[in-house]
Amino acid sequence: MSRIRGFAVASATAVTTVGAVVGVAQGGTAQSSNDFEAAAADTTLLADIPAGQQAQVQVSSLAQQADAQAVAADAATKKAAEESARKQAARDAAAKKDAAEKREAAEKKARAEQLAKEREEAREAASRSSSRDASSFPVQKTYSVAEVQAMARQMVPADQWQCFSSIVERESSWNYRADNPTSDAYGLMQALPGSKMSSAGADWMTNPATQIKWGLNYMNSRYGGPCGAWQFWQANNWY
């Protein structure tokens, strides 16, 4: 706008200058030479403004608009990147929290299982330690089924008793002298051959306590206990 006003002022000055010249020619009151020279100087200065100045102003305005748009685009891109980073950080935090909760739950479960296992082992150890050894029973010439079962109850852990009893019932019906005529199986557990039981005592043929000791050791070492042996027996009819 200042450039356009300058052009208008230049025109007015030019008109004034022309009027002064005309006035002198007509004999009117003449302006001083100094005023005339000043007006001429003003006219020359304004005339020096390039003719394409208005186009340059338009180009400059377009460049400013482009710069402003670029700044706005950069700001929008930065804002979008910050928002994306915020969302990703939130997702990462949620995933980290979920993983931590799962890990904590797994650790609690493992600790609980370990504690339960330790308690079970302690209970079994206490049960076994309270069981009588075969050598603590007085030796007799003969033993009734009730006496043999009473001995077994005192030697076998209480929680394993039913499984042990089920196997012995099916193998020998609690007859400690049971001798299989078709094989070398012998005794309460029908050890095959019966001489295996010598590892528990030399009196394996006549002492049910020695046979019970051998049978319990065998079931513990091979199946983890009488109940493990009973599970196998049910599936295979032997153990």
C-alpha cells in the first residue's frame, strides 16, 4: 500500500510542478527557484521506483504464504509424531505391565507348587520314619493273614496302604508262602524269582516282614511308591 501511495504522491507533485511552470508562462506569481528544484527532486526520486514493483510484492506474499504453510505442515507432522510416540509409549507400558503381572503370577504359582511339594515330601518322610522296620517284629514259625496285614500296616505309609494292599491281595491273597507252580514267583508280592527278596533278609522265604520290606522298597524305587505300582498294575495286570 505504501508503494501505491508513493505513486499517487509522485503524480500530484508532477501536476503541481507543471502548474508552476504554466503560472510563470502566464505572468502569474512565480514560485522561487528553490521550490521548483525541490519539487523536481521529489519527482525524480519517486520516478526511480521500478515499474514491476507490484508483481514483486505479490511474489513476496506468495513466498511468505508458502513458508507459513511449510511451518504449519512441520508443526502438524511434529504433533502427529508426538501423538504416535505417546500412544506407542502407552502400549509399551501396558505390555510391560501385563508381562510383569503374568511373570508374578507364574512365580506365585511355582512357589505354591514348590511349597506343596515340600510339604508332601515332609509328610511322606514323617510317615515313613514312623513306620516300623522289618527287624523290629519278633520272628514266629507261622503267621496268620491278620498278623501279616497288621505287620504291613505298621511298615507301609498310611496314604499308600490301600494301594499296597490291593496289589498283595491280587498277587498272593496275603499268603507269604505262596509259590507259583508255573514260575519261580514267590511270597506276598510274588517276586520273580523269589530269591530277589534275599536283598532284604536271608529269611525271605519264612518271614513276611522281610517280604514286605522288599516289596515296599521295590515299589518305591520303580514306581515312586505303592500307589504308582498299583496304577501300573491296573493297566497291565502286573507290576
